[in-house]
Amino acid sequence: MYHAAFNIRPLSTTLAFMTHLTRFIVAPAILGALLGLTIILWNNGGGGAEQRPGFASAVARAAPAVVNIYSTKITQRSPLCRIPAYRALCEAFPGEQQVQNSLGSGVIVREDGYVLTNEHVVAGADEIIVMFANNQATTAQVIGSDPHTDLAVIKVAARGLPVIPTLADERPRVGDVALAIGNPFGLGHSVSQGIISAFSRSVITNSPYDDFIQTDAAISPGNSGGALIDHEGRLLGINTMIYSQSGGSEGIGFAIPADIALQVMEQIVRHGRVIRGWLGVNLRLQAIPGGPPGLEVRGVNRGGPAHLAGIAPGDFILSINQVAAQSAYTITDVIANTQPGDPIEVEVMRGGQRFLATAYAGELPDPIK
């Protein structure tokens, strides 16, 4: 007769086995299930909105401070009215007039109504309409502009406006996320995403003060004057132009850095214009035979500060106010930061001989248009 064999364990061994089973298998499984359920409920309940990928929070912080700008300019239809001799006649008999409309964007930088934009957005405008993110609109007036940086400050009669957040001590880096907010083609508030492609892009315009941020965030007509922001909604720069062979966005856009734009804004609000020092020289980076790096003086404005100090074409400038002349931009910036009438110490090399010349800064004139 066959008898089944049973493996009978003592009760104490069975209890120990169950304890180990609960501790190392059942309990972790229950905890894992609870954790998974919590995550599912958190996301489905809206608590995970901040965990979603994207930059909705950054846009929500910055967008209320970005405005749409519509400007109108009334011009005479006849080209003769552009000639000074016929201007009075045209004013007396206006005849048919032509209305030119342009659009752009702006950034609210002070709660009491000051808005930064590009000069080319509002230049010569007879009427400027500012539309806020909440679709309310009002007129604005130009406080001042700076042709050298293509910036202008306009003001609306309002207070308590949302102001765009700005960077503190943190410096952006190449590769950081960049978002462009503006009014492309008059469509209204739009956002495009890219990265910071480069800093200190110069020789983009004829201004000696070019110092652009390059980005591949799409910038289109109407974005001019709008905000370039970082991943937290803080202002990186003022969108100003694109490089394009087709007329559309090709991934190369330029923005005026926020620190430069805010400095220009402060001067315009305080003085109605930007006051920069001026030396009156045309410089070119050129190697000095057998000497240190320097800037060759290619031209001197007659009667200007450099001319009065004895600096001549063909001289090499080695330093200005003890700042080495390693680039034309660096030296131009040093000169610009002097006040008219301040002395400028110029280290010059002429014919292999060094000497110091003292010039007295003039005020930089506006560019000829």
C-alpha cells in the first residue's frame, strides 16, 4: 500500500517563514502598489500640472508683460513733399494723404506705464496703439529713442501694470532654452521655442554698439520689440531682427541683451536720450609690426576730441583708460561709458614710439539716416 509522504514542519518554523515572506515580498509589493496609485491619482487630479514637460509656467509669468504695438504714420503721397522747398506748400495744401501702418511688440518694464520696444517699430509714428495681453488697448507716446541700439521707450497712461521678471546675478549660457514672445504678422500673442545660439554678435548693423544674443527661436515680422525669455520667464533680451535670405525665419534671430536694453531705458527715462562719450575716431583691429595688439586709427573726425588731442590716422591705440585695446567693441564701450567732458587717457604708438594723449570726451552724435 502506497502512503503519501507529508513534509510536516514545526509551527515555529512555519511562523518564521511567514514573517520573512511578509517582510521581504508582501510589504514591498503593497508599498509599491500604493505609491503607483498615489502617482496616478496625483497626475489625474491636476496636482502634477507643474510636472508636465514644457514651459507653460515661464510663459504665464512673462506673457502678461508683453504687448502688441500698432503704429500709424501719415505721409504725403507726392514725393515732392519730401523736398524742403515744397514742404510748406504741402502743409498748406495737404491734398491726398497716405497712411502707413506697422506692427510690432513691446515689453512692460515698469508698472507705471513704461514700455520698451524697437525704434523702428514706432519711428515717425503719428499714433501708437498698445494692446495688452487681456485685449485692452490704449494710446502711447514716445518718451525717447536710441538709434544706435534700435531701442525706444514709450509710455501709456496706466499704473499697476505687470512687469516682466529680470535676471539677477545668474548669467545665461549658450545652449540655454530661449522663448520668443511677440505679435508675429499681427496674429497676437505667440510663443516660439529655441536656444541661445551665441552671444556678442557684432557687425550685424552699422552701429558700433552691436552686441546681440543670437537665437534659433523663430522671430518673424511683428516680433520686433518683443521679449526673449528663459525657462523661468525672465527677460533675456528684446527681439529685434532676423537674418534671412527668404524673408522668413531661418533659425538666426537677434535680440538686444536685457542689461543693455534696461540701461538704455533708464537713460531715456532720465534724459530723454542716451548720453554716450565720443572720441571721434574710426578704429580697425590691426597687428602692430613687432609690437603688441592694438587698434589702428583709420580716420579722425576733424575738430573732434581725438583730433584736438593730436591723434592722427595711422596711429595705433594700445589702451584707453588703462583698458587694453583688444577689440574695437571693448574700446568703443569704454569710450561710450565716459561722460562728455571727462578726460580720456589714450596710449598711442606712432612710428614705434609710445606716448600718452589726453582727450576730452564729446557727446556721441546720432547716426545720419
